[in-house]
Amino acid sequence: MTIIDVRTPSEFLGGHIKGSINIPLQELPDRVEDVKALPQPIQFCCASGNRSGQATMFMKSLGIDCSNAGSWLGVNSKLQTA
């Protein structure tokens, strides 16, 4: 599984999930091959779940096994209690 944070680099630097990869939403169309090369399934996260939802719809349309994990803070807290 791979976690991709689609927030801006400055948002990502302000805090993120350990081991996650930052690919801002606006860069995804140019980085499809990079995403395809990552271990799937892929979980997208952002601040609220809106941008990660957009990323999920786009990547699913290309046949990538992915899901919208929602807020990075929510994902982070689930990972820490797991």
C-alpha cells in the first residue's frame, strides 16, 4: 500500500503521515506513470478529503487501484492506533 498526500508542498511540510509521498493534485496528470509504478493499492489523502477524492476519481478512471482516505490527520490517527 502507498499513501499519497495531494496537498501543496508547503501544507505537506507543515505535517504529514510518516512514509507518505507528496504529489500535489495539480501535478497528478503529469505524474501518472510515477503513480502506476508505486505499490498498489494507493490511498490518497489531503486536508479534508476533497482533493483526495478528485485524485481518486482521476486515477480510478485510469485503472489504478486506489481509494480516498480523506483527511491526513484522520489517517494518521488510525495508523497510530493500529
